Amino acid sequence: MVQHVEQNLQLMTKRAVKAENSAAKLKQENALLQVQLQNYRTENEALRLGQSASLAAVKRNADVALQNLHTVITNSRASIKQLVSGAESLQLVADLLKSIDRISEAEDRQ
């Protein structure tokens, strides 16, 4: 009976040692996972900040493009006004040339 109790004690001791080793390994793994989790959180935050910076850059680029577009529109309007004015001047010259041609024809008939 004593021998049986001693065997049980030895088995229980072995199980306890095994459980302690397993617990130590799990604690180490848990510590590694905690570090990894913190690294992922840090990386995630960096990505969020990078995304915000990218959106800000896109907004700045859009603002610059809008300003350039307004400048082009303003310049285009001025160019169109000059073109219309030039066309009107050319029409006036054409009308004058027609009048001169008519005057010449009238003088030739007399």
C-alpha cells in the first residue's frame, strides 16, 4: 500500500513538473503574442496616419488643380474676347474692301 502511494506521488510529481513546464511555455508564448499585438497596433496606427496624410495630399492636389482650372478659364475667356474682337475687326475690313470695290465699280461705269 505504501509503495502504491509512493508511485502515485511520483506520478503526481511528474504531472506537476510537466504542468509547470507547460505553463512556463504558455507564459513565454503569451508574452511573445503580446509584443506582436503591440507591434501590429503600432503598424496599424502608422498606416492610418499615412492614409490621412495621403488624403491630405490628394486634397491639396485637387485644390491646386482647381486653382489652375480657374486660371485657364479666366485666360480662355480673355482669349475668346480677343478672338471675337479680331473677327469683328476683320469683318469691318472685309466690309470696307467691299465698299471700296463697289465705289471702284461705280466710278468705272461713269
